[in-house]
Amino acid sequence: MTTSENAVSVALSNSAAAAQDNTRPELLNVDVPKQAKFQIKSANFSIRLRNIPLFKDLSEEDMKLIKTNFRVKLFGKRDIVLQKGGIGDSLLFLLSGQLQVVDVTEDGRAIGLRMLKEGDFFGEIALINGSTRSASVVALSNVLVAFLPAAISMQLFTNSPSVANKMLRHLAEKIQRDSEFRALLSINNTSRRIYAFIDLFKTVAPGGLEVIENLPTHQDIAMMINTSRETVTRALLYLVQQGIVEKDLHRLIIRKPEELKMLALKQPS
């Protein structure tokens, strides 16, 4: 597993640098032991805590509290990071990689609910409600995840205005996104559903380019929108052939966003 500067600035550092920076409350140095499953050697990860959006405006005292209680774990692709029905004993943060929130229907089918990106936190509902986990979270790649104990998280929720404000905005955006996703799933035409998925999950990169970073596999997309992998492959191939999208390694670039939106809205003849 490799790391690079990203949304939360997770970077490899050597032991000497880690020792020098150990007094800085915004910098957490984490030793990750060798795990043959990921083919990595023991390494020290430097995590710039203040680059995590939820912590950006916290006081130095709060940062020290977080640094003392933060625990980091490495998961492999397809590992279950959170299990539905589990105890809500911590707030989780995605530091590196990509996760998918999934639920299981009564007939045993896994349904993807949403994607999580670097810098996102999750598992907050169980903490706030004092309930069990309402869905599972699965790793779509090797991921680095941090855990903050429930007691510390709730202390921040109640005592820090900046965290409380960000939490309210997060919950409002989550409700809106879930509503948009339910509307997407109600589209009967599978091709339109795929186009709408791309249009919904795209983001604006520096320079105004519309992209989907770390594009999920065709199977993962199919699971999220209740269709087959083959159907997703055909729809994406059509978009590429029409010059509407372009694949760039693990990124999908939307070259003609207006045409994509028209396809998503177009009623079948």
C-alpha cells in the first residue's frame, strides 16, 4: 500500500522525523506493523489531524485530546470495516482509500448505499442514537481508517460549536443525498440509471473539470444501482465511444457534462 498527500495528508515518514514532530498536537504518527496480506513492511504514517475537515477549527486542547485517543487500522480490499448490527462504540474516519456503505435485503442481496471518500467520517448515527450500526461498510481498496471512541466523539459534538455545526451540515447533506439516490433507483431504464449515477457522484476537480475519482468497479456500480455488471460495461462503453466521458487510470473524466445530463433525463422512446 502506498500513501501520498491527499485530503487528510497521510504520508510516510521515518522514525527520526516522527520523533521530532511528536509534540505537535495536529500531527499523529502511527506505526503500522508488517502485514503480508498487503505486502508492506512496518512503516510510520504521519497524519495531519487538522486537515481532517471535522477537526479543522478545533482548539489545541481538543486536538491533544483527539491525538491521545485516535486509533488507526489498516484494512484490505473487501474487508468489512463496520458490520450492520454492531455496537456503535466509535466514530470512524477514512484516511486513505475508498469505502462503500452497503445493506443486505431480505433475500440476501447486497445493495450499495453510498461511497465514502478520503476525509469522510462515518458511524455517527449509532453514536447519536445510542443504537447499533444501521449498515455495513466494506473496503473497495486497501484503506487506512481511524477510530475515535464514542465518549470523546460525543464530547466534541456537544462542547465544540465548530464540530456541532459541521455535523448538522453533514446530516442535512446526507439526507439530501439519500433522497437523490432513492430517486435514482426509481428510474426504470437501466441505462438512464447508470447515466444518472455518474451525474450524481461526479465532483469538480481543480480547473473546473468534472470527474469521478477512484471510479468503482463495474460490479460495485451494478450492486449500487441494482443492475448487472454487463449492463454497466455497455453503458460506459457507449459514453466513451460518444466522447462524453474519458477513462484516465482510476478516474472518469466527464468531457460533455450537458450531454450526460440529457441522457440521464431522456425518456425512452
